[in-house]
Amino acid sequence: MKNIYATLLTGTALLLAGVADAQSINSPKTNHQASPAKLTAPGVVAHDVVPTAARGVLPPNDGCGTVTFEALSIDGSLTFTGDNTGATEDGDFEAGSGLEGFGPCVWHGFTTTECANITVAYCGTTPVFGNLGAFFARTCPATDADYITYTSGNFTDCADLNGTITWLDVPAGSYYLPVLMDLAAPAVGPYTILVSAVACIAPPDPPANDDCANAIPIDVDTWCNFQYFTGAGGTESLPAITCNTFTGDAGDDVWFSFVATATDIAIGAQGADDGDGNPNTGYDAVIELFSGACGAGTSLGCADATLGNEPEEIAATGLTVGATYYVRVYDWYANPWPNHTFGFCVVEGGGINIGMEEHSNVADWSIFPNPGTGVFNLQYSGANELATIDVIDVTGRVVYTERTSLGTNHTMDLSGLSTGNYGVRLTMNGVSTEQRLMVQ
């Protein structure tokens, strides 16, 4: 359901291409529509590159090789101005890479000396730029192996509806910042860009039950009375299990133990919402049950049947009364939601009955083939209506999006995505539902 990538963000939407963590580097893309790291204003469609011969006089900073790096201090800012009229792509991107064909750009550069969260704001640019380069390159020409895509972006923070782009946890170093020219967006002419930096937020200390040896003992109850815990600061104890055919990320797993009071025991967990009121998003709990000693335990089963902050439940049978069992819980996503909190309970008997009602239209659509490669079909049985389709990787980032009038059968070309598990979120009339997808 989820993993990371390079981006095409349309309004609130993006298309990412392969990254491994908050500072990660992208993998190749093969076509312009799936080209990495563009922030595109609502209603604007990405366009093909204008032939170099049609552009006329070159701007002085047309090539990335013209860049002079300026120091960007923590809690400081830089203002870059210029005019991208007549820009070319000549010498900017490694030949044969996924970045080739990204589009004509002019360039600026900055250097940081420590980890920073960086914001790039086009506020004040007139006319408003409708398509923005949204990545930092570490090399010139830029390569697939060495660029950083943005974390988030919008066209609402600037009062004049220009774009604002944010990168989190950017390592110290020197970076090339592209200013994309797109005649049709439009995104051409004079621009003003404010680049600002704040210090990275240090991760919290690991929770007390970060490893099995320090598992928190839980009493077996007669009903599910959730106790609340956090995975914030958790570190991986064991690789994520493949559960319900999908493999998430166990980078924040935490541990619990209980002494069986019956042969049938139910274990439940429910993650916190991410604040949008939609149960299909938020902390996506995965549960795994072990017998035996820590470090040498046997996995007895797992639960990953629901999405987002909907509840998960293991109904274990055949347990030994008086024996100690261990349970680990982690968020399916690699990057945490704003709230790491989840409820946890252990109940005597074969079930907990903590289920939540599904949205009525969750069964109205499906994706096939699943697993599959390249092109997927989204089949919808409801009435033709406007919908937003988001594909989400294991880090919780949207890696593909589109706004479309959804008919009976809709084709999605996901050939730019790396192999892995993803979530597909369908939003119609303000209601979102999500299903898992495996890309091979």
C-alpha cells in the first residue's frame, strides 16, 4: 500500500518517484506526465517541453553550471529573483535519466551547514506561476541518483495564490534550486522566491516499550477497555511482517506482553486519526502475536485487515493458560502521522467487537489487476461523478493523484512507481475510502 517517490503535485495532489526516507533520493521516471518534482496549481495540466530552438535569448542563469551558492542559515532566508523567459534544459539533466525532459529551467543555489526544514515561497511573483520545479539537486547536471523531492506544497499560503513548497529534514549540503519555465501553465517571466530554513525537529526519545525485553504487561480483561500508548520515537525491532498480502514498515514498533487466562484471547489495537475526520487515514495499526521468549519467539499471527485508524483484531486460539505471550504494534506507514497514539487491549474470548462501520461506498469500487504492473483499472459501480484519486506510499506521502470524472472503468498509468505496496484513496463528495494496491 505504501513506499516513496518523486512528485507531480496538482493542486493538493502529487506524483512521486522512488525515495527511501525523509532525505531520500528519487528513482527514474520515463515520461513527462510522470516527471518528478513538479508542483502544479489547481486546474493546470502539465505540458510537454517546448523545443529549445523556439526560446530565443538565454537568461544569465539558464544552466545549473552558472550557479553561485549562497549561505542559508538556520532561522534565516534568501531571496532569489530573476526571469526564466527563454530558459532551456541544455546541460541541466543527465542524459538518459528520468529527469531528462523535465522541462526548461533557470537555477539558483544555496548551502546549509546543518539539517534543516526548508520552505520555498513564490509569493509576489506576477503573474502567478502555475507550475513549479519542486526538487533540490545535489549535482549538475542533475541525476536520478541524487535529488530530493519536496515533502508538501500548496497554492494557498501565499495571499496571491502563488506556490509554497516545503522540504523536511534536508541534510547539510549545497543544493541547486530549479525554476521551471512552462509557457502553457503559465510559468514564465519575472519571479521572486523566498527560501527560508528552520532547524530540523529532533526525534523524541524511544518509548519505554521500544523493544520486546521491555514489553509493557497488559492485563487480560473481559471487555476491550483501551489503554493508550504511543509509537513516537520507536525504532524497528524486527522487519515488518507480510500480513494480509501487504508489507508495511515496522520502523516504530513497540511491545506488550500478557499472561493467557484462557485458551482463546483477542488482541485489539486502533490508531489515532490524523485529524481529517476520515477513518481511512491516520495511524494504520498492524498487530503481531508471538509465543516464546523475546528474541526467539514464534510469530503466531498478525492483523492488518483495515485501513487508516480503523481497528485491528487478532482472535488467537489454542493458547496455553498461564503462558506469557508478546505482541508488537506498529504503524503500517514509514513516516508518522501527526498523532502516534493508539489504543490497545487484550480480551478473554474469541472476539472484541470493536469494529467500525465502513463507508457505504467502500465496496463500490475495486482495482485490478492487483497485484499488477504499469497500468491499472479502477472499476466503479456508482453514478458518474467527479472524484479525486490519490495513491499513497508506505511513508504516507501521496505519490500520484488525479481529479477526474469517474465512470465505470478508469485507467491509471502507474508505470512510474517503484515496486511495493500502496494505498489508493478515492474521494467523492467529501467522503474518502481506501484500498490496498501492490505494484510488481
